[in-house]
Amino acid sequence: MNIVLIGFMGTGKTTIGRKLAARLGYRFVDTDHYIEYEQNCRISDLFENQGEACFRKLETSLLKRLSAVENTVIATGGGILVTPGNMDLIQKIGRSIHLMACVDDIYERIMRNKKRPLVQTDNPLQTIMQLYHKRIDLYADADVTIDTRSMKMWAIVSKIIAELGE
């Protein structure tokens, strides 16, 4: 079985994904890091030099290839679902887990990391709120939604495992 973590940027998909994979003895793939590796450049550089549309095509291509993996936890980029059809691909890959957090927590987490190209704006909080409200409904088709507020990392991992019946 594969587990695909979806959710807005800053909800902990990569961190939780690594811990979950270790606990289950699964492989771990972070789609953003994988694309950076394959393209030999940072996502922020891809956005700047080739545009968001190019990056979104790379995400979809990677999802198609990941349909062949087994026993893998996959952490996706926060905007992966803006591309029509990507949720269908995710559901073919495995069980989808939506990690949810409030905008204030997301803002606090994201502002620690300057690598997020979509929030390099004059008003990052406003940008985050606009993107969050635009994307939140995209995550509704997940098999499981977990609100990560007030939860420790290992508690989130345990809750995912319990929800999946592993």
C-alpha cells in the first residue's frame, strides 16, 4: 500500500511523511525534492525561469510514474491539486491523507523557509490566505483528513496509521 500526503504548504507533509515512512518501513518520496533532483535546480528557479505551468506539468508526470511504486509514503507539493486530474492519479497511487492546519500556523511555518516561490510577495500573509481559500476545497476528496493543530509529530503519525488500519 502507498500513502499520499496532500495539503497546503506548511502543513507538515514532508516532516510527517519521513517519520511515517520510517515507522512503517516504507520508502519516502517528496515530489518537490524529486523534481528538484531530476531537473537539477530548485523549484524557485523553475518558477522563475520556466514558470509555474512547467512545474505543474513536471508534478503530473511524476505522479504518473509513481503509480508503479509500492510501500511508499509520498509527500506532495501544496499546489499539486490545482492541476485537473492529479487527484485521480493520487487515488490510483494509494490512500490519500489531507494534513490540515490553520492559516496562522501555516504562515508561521512558511515564513521560516524562504524557498517558497508563491509567497515571495509584499504581503505573504494575504497571499497565503488567498491561496489557502482558493485551494482548500481541492483537498476535500482525500480518504482521510487530519487536523494537525495542537498535535505532536508522533501523534500525527500514529493517527494516520490508526486511520488506515495499519
